[in-house]
Amino acid sequence: MANLSKLAVNDGHGENSPYFDGWKAYDANPYHPINNPNGVIQMGLAENQLSYDLIEEWILKNPKASICTNEGISSFKDIAIFQDYHGLPEFRHAIAKFMGQVRGNRVTFDPNRIVMGGGATGASEMLMFCLADPGDAFLVPSPCYPAFDRDLRWRTRMQLIPVPCSSSNNFQLEKEALEEAYEKAQQANIKVKGLILANPSNPLGTLMDKDTLTTLVNFINEKNIHLVCDEIYSATVFRSPKFVSIAEVINDPNVVCNKDLIHILYSLSKDMGLPGFRVGILYSYNDLVVACARKMSSFGLVSSQTQHLLALMLSDEKFVARFLEENAKRLAKRHKLFTEGLEEVGISCLRSNAGLFVWMDLRGLLREPTLEGEMKIWRIIIHDVKLNVSPGSSFHCSEPGWFRVCFANMDDHTMEVALQRIRSLVDQKKESSVKSEIPVVKDNKKSQKSLHLSFTARRFNENVIMSPRVMSPHSPLPHSPTVGAST
Amino acid sequence: MANLSKLAVNDGHGENSPYFDGWKAYDANPYHPINNPNGVIQMGLAENQLSYDLIEEWILKNPKASICTNEGISSFKDIAIFQDYHGLPEFRHAIAKFMGQVRGNRVTFDPNRIVMGGGATGASEMLMFCLADPGDAFLVPSPCYPAFDRDLRWRTRMQLIPVPCSSSNNFQLEKEALEEAYEKAQQANIKVKGLILANPSNPLGTLMDKDTLTTLVNFINEKNIHLVCDEIYSATVFRSPKFVSIAEVINDPNVVCNKDLIHILYSLSKDMGLPGFRVGILYSYNDLVVACARKMSSFGLVSSQTQHLLALMLSDEKFVARFLEENAKRLAKRHKLFTEGLEEVGISCLRSNAGLFVWMDLRGLLREPTLEGEMKIWRIIIHDVKLNVSPGSSFHCSEPGWFRVCFANMDDHTMEVALQRIRSLVDQKKESSVKSEIPVVKDNKKSQKSLHLSFTARRFNENVIMSPRVMSPHSPLPHSPTVGAST
């Protein structure tokens, strides 16, 4: 037996968590309109497939931007050998400009603070290596991005402390909860190094307003800890209110803040729909962090072929303006179609105006307001309704019954089929509303006929005692469901 | 003052080592045949610029391989969203096939064992995360690749123990030295997890023969520790003897070995001359390592745009065969030109048949056979002769007076200028052969005229006591000189 590291032997990555079942079910039987119309529809992947035509159109109009065309081949050699960890200057400039444009040009970004990472995954790990020693902790409002466990914690050996948010105030982060989590960590002798949050939120699709952000800046400034803002969904805001970046907040002369504590994570995977290109960005206001992270860039530089293409594309201001406008319109339309379809059958979602997903409220379908109850209904949705959605527990949500459902990674037809399936589920549910048993589903083929869900309107009790695994501010977050893809 | 991690505050990366001076000198005053003919010539970068025309020709003939051409744009969406950490199946197949072809098809590689990393840098760190816990050690024959410090040790917190090789047997690794380093580590209570070596060697440009490799396999098998073979220069072998991969050795039925202990690092940066594309590969015979490293891939996936292009290029067997043959011919020609030019003025190099560099012997120019003596002559070469070459000490060489000089990252004209400069150095040296003082060089412009080097044939004494910093098997390797680029 070869002697491996603890990282390799322990399961810190979390691929073997039960949530992987949903991905397995999809992989084993993926939906296809003609070849496999009864397959599983993938609604667990936060991908933006609505605006590729705009990018393709630009590419065909700008053959020089590629090093593999007659027009661009003369740059091939210079680009193929380029491996400076600062990145192509024109790439850094284009990214900085794009980040400004996405934020309505209300704020500018310095190209010299743009640090490349291997996707948001690589960029965020890099930042944790710069900020936290093994054992140090970051507070994270929950529900939160499941792969934070892998990205931030796994190899750095730092830890994450959830700050639970609840549906009672639409999952907004409360100062009291933050203070409490911080105090408890202090008491347990854990060094809290910062607070990390995603704005727009994944999985909620909601924004933090300026007042909340200002409160958070005051909090971290007072404690002298870091604030990491993951803004990778900033261009997915499809209706008002406008997105407010942390960059705008700290630029406000009324906000007092040590800028050395502020760091932004960015990416083109969601905002441009280019996850395969692995463009992760760290933008830090701290010179030492910029310098150290730049050295760490070597582990996940963006392919120079891709840097070159994007440098030209993102510095085309007119194209970017059109893309951002049209993409927001398409997301708004799709969001409306999906949420209205759900409302027709009595399913509501948390009100949101960003992201590639909705936060769907199925608390009414739970037989009991527990993690087990959530997992039961989730398995039915996957195996019988055949939709791969993500249960709230995988986002470390402290209330059972919420599900993240992605709506932008498919075409209109597939969306319609998905809605149809949800309608059938609710119809079956109504038919069986007199029953109070949810049958244990074992055989998929049989169970599709015998699917009967409880319609007892058993609303979630906000004061229910949750599993300490999820709630405790002192235990690290449980395993992540995401594996192959960052979602 | 913001509270950062120890990694960020300490200088484990090594960018601030004195070796950085050479890069700074080049960056401040880069040679250009017309614009800056007196600038510094970069001979510190192991880049292969001799065969780009072949790749460009292929690209223009195969526009479908790019997703940015009229012929290839229909694949744009599918490629741009692809982020599976297994990689595009066609990419893994092409890489496996290419690795076989480079090794004369004497051995085959399983595409399912191909794991992507962000360049060799990312791939090798990934492997260390899988094999070593903080504090664990790997033995490394020295001279060795300087950036092993950064790639293997920095963020994983493992340590490297040099196994000194000497010019007395042409820097071949000796079993006794290996055993001694291993025993000393054991005595110091350091857990030795394995042995890592580069074959072909960087900086030596030499190959390990099958007997040596077999001895090493026996050694690691007996100790039950890992063997990591960095084979990133395998296609730079430009004359006989043939390259023998560790894959061939362990396939030999006469060699008894637990294959779970064997791992190969690979890359397209040197063999194809594509460092900007950041293609690092880990090929492990250990299923657990493959599984764990694949999860770690997420931190440094190869851009899907690049995967797609290379999948098509490397599966074109005829093109690859032609490229490998022609590239080897061009390297051989360049190597011959350079080494013969050096021999004409009495400078010899270690006999080698691979790599993009030679290991130049300037021991005769050293006033004293010490690290200080080496650094003195090196500063003269950089600031007066204006060639950025790399001193042996930066490769953790235990004998002063050796220098790595890269010869494939420039055109014929620049090579000729570099040779001319070396000739002048030696001529000046001859003129001043009666003098025994090396003047301290302070003003570059003045010093070019007053350059007088000692010609006393003070040969290096192999038994000289080296700095314990370099020799001690218990201290981690000193800082790396490489920074922006992996060389």
C-alpha cells in the first residue's frame, strides 16, 4: 500500500457526499429532446447559455483576435510563449475595463491589481493561501456556495464558519448573527481572519444593498479582519435594484475603511458564460496580497491563447455594452417564464433579480421539516420527476425545504419540458392530497406510477432545532455536493 | 496593518533571491538586433522557439481545430461551457497518444490516467498535495530545477532534500549518495515520502540510462516510497542515446515494482514549445492519486479552447511524427553550433543530448572555487558581457563554476551575437592572463573596457567543503531564482 497524504486519504473534497447522487442520476440518463425525452434534465448547473450567439457573432467579425486564423496567425508565436504571471498587459486592461463597465462605470479598477487564477476556484484558493494559516477561519453567511469547502478550505486547511440566515427576513444577513458567530469563534479560541460573501448571492439570486454592505465594512474594519466579496454574478442582474459593488462602497468618502482588508473575486464563467476558459480574477486593494497572489498565479495561469482572445473582445466597449444589455434582457425573460410557470401551480420562489437560478420554496411538500424530509423529496424530484435540482442543505441552508433550480443552462423547449414535469408533480400531489404518506421510492420505473406526495400544508417552523452539523459556528462546513463542475 | 498568512509574509517563494538580478538586468535592458544591439541577451529561459513554423502551418491547414474560425465556430458553445475536470475525452486521448509517440511507441499510456494541471507547475504541486503532508520530504538529485522549491514545497509545506551529484562522474546520481541522504533524513526523524527526478535533466541536458532507472526503481520499491519522474523534456532529445521513460522500465517483466509508487509529470511547454498554453499533465499508476489529483484539477484546468485545439493537433500522427523529427534536427543543429562555438574559445560543456540548454563549465574562470567566486563571475557575465545565464548555485549545484545556458529561445543571429560576446570575454581574459585580480565591477560602461579576468587555471577541487546550506540533506533547499517564468 503506497503511503499517500492525509488530503488524498481523507475525504475533505466532498465528492462522496450524498448530493453526488443527483449528478450521477443526470450523467447516467441525460435528457435529450429526441434521443432521450424521458431523461433527467440538468437544473443543477449554473451556466449561462442564453447569449452565445452574441459572442460567436463578435468572433466571426474579429478574426484577428484569434491566433489560429489567417488574420491572427502572425501573433501565434508571441502568444504561445507568453507565460508571465502578470498576464498580457492588454488582458489585464481589458478585464479592469470590463469590471468597470459591468458596474455601470461608477467605479474604476486598476489593471495592476488584476491577478489571474485558474477560474474563480483557483483565484479564491489563492486568496485564502494569502490570508489564512491552517486552522484560521472565515465567516460565511449561509446558505452559501457549496464548493467554498473545496475552493477555500480543502488544501489551505483553513476553516469556514457558517453564519445562518433565515427565511424570516428573506435570508438577509443580520449583524447580530455575524457578531454571535464571531464571538463564539473567539470563545473557542479560533482565529477569525475574515468574512466572505457572494454578492449577488449564490444560491439566492439576491443582492446586498448599500446599507448592508456598509454595515459589513464597519464590522470587519472594527475587528480588523478581511472582507472577501465574490462578485462573479455581477453581470447577471436582470432587473432593479442595481448591483452595488463593494468597490463602490469603499469609494464612498463617508465610509471609513482600511482598504487593505478588501478583496474582490471575479470570473468570466457566469457573466460571459465562459466557464471552460477558466478565467478567475482576484482584485485586491492590498499591495502585499497582490504581490503574493501574483506569485501563486503560476499554479493556474489563464491560457495565453484565451487571454489574447478575451483581451480584444472585452476591450470592445460597444460590444460589451450590447452584450450586457441583451444578456440581462434574456435572463429577465427566462426568469419570468420560469417563475410564472411555477406560480401557476402554486410554487413560489424567493424574490430575486440576479443569478442563473431561483431559490424554490418546497417547504410545503415536506412531510417533516428536517434534513431527512428534504432529502426524501429531493430524491423523488431526481428519480421520478427527473429534474436534477440542488437541495438547500447542499448550500448549508439551515432551513429544510428550499431548492436551487438553474434556468439558464437550457433552451426554451427544455425549460418548457421541465415546467411540465413540475406541473405533473403538483397535479399528482393534489390527486393524492388525502393521503399522508410519502412512499419510499425504490424502483424508478414502478414508482413513477405510484408517486403520491403528501399535500398536508406542513409549513416550516422557523424555530425548529437544526442539525448541529449545519448550525454550529465551530464545526467546519459539511461536504460539498459539487464535483465535476463549479456551479 | 492587515493580518496576512505566514505564506504571504515569509519569503518561501524565493522571488527576492539574488538570482533575480539576472532577470532584472534583462528586463531593464533587453537585447534587440536593431533597437538595442547592446542589450542583455536572454539565455536564462528554457524556451523552444525553433519549430513554431511547423505548428503555424498545421493550424492554417486545419481551421476546424479552432473554435474561432468560420469552420470551427459551430463548436464554440460546447467548448466554451466545458469545465469537466476529467478534460475533453479527445484531449486526454490525444495527450496519451502523443506521450506514446514521443517515447517511440515503445510504451502506451492510458487516457484515463491523464490528469490535467495548470502547467507542470500546477501538476507537480497537485502531486505533492497527494503524496506528502506538511513536513514530509522528497529526495531530489542536485543540480535540479530551481522552481521545484516553489512548485513542490511552497504551499504544500513539504520539504526537499538534495542528493548532491558531482562532476567527477558527470553528475550522475549515485546509489550511495541516495542511501546516505535517506539515512540521514531518517536519523533526523524526517519522513521521506519519495524521490523526484527530472529525466532528461534540467539543467544538465543528460539522460538517465535504463540501468540507473532500474536501480532507482529498486531503491524506492525497497523503501516503499514514491518515484516521481519529471519527463517534460522527453521530446527534446536530439541525438542518441534514446530516451528511456520510466514507463518503459516498469513495463519490463524483469523489474519488480509496486506501480502504485510511480508517477510521471509531463507538459507541452518544452516539447511543443507552448508554455503560454499552460498544459501540465500528471500521469500516475496509482488509482487513488489519479482520483485525488483529478479533483485538484479544478484549481488549474487547461482552457477548453486550448484543449480543443491540441486535441486535434496531437492526434494527427503524421504531423506529430514530422514535428518530432524536424524539431530534434533543429535542436541538434543549434546545439552543435553553440557548443562548437564555445569549444573554439576553449569553453567546454557537460556532454549532453537533450534539453534546451547546455551546462557550461567556467570553473577555470573562477578566482576561488566558492559560491562567492561563482557569483562574481556571474555578475560580470550579466552586467558586462550582457548575457543572462543561470549560475549553478541557483540549481542547488554543490560545485561552483557551472552555468546553465539556454540556446533555443532565440534566432540564429542572436545566437551568433551571444557567441561573439563570449569570444570577446575569453579574448579579454587571455590578454589579461598575467594579472591575478578580478576587478570589482561597478560601472557597467567603464568596466567593459577594464574587464580583466584571472586566467590562472585554478581547477575546482572536488573535495572542497561546500556551504552547508547547499549540501545539508536536512535543510530545505534555498530559494529559487525563477520568478515570472517557469524555466
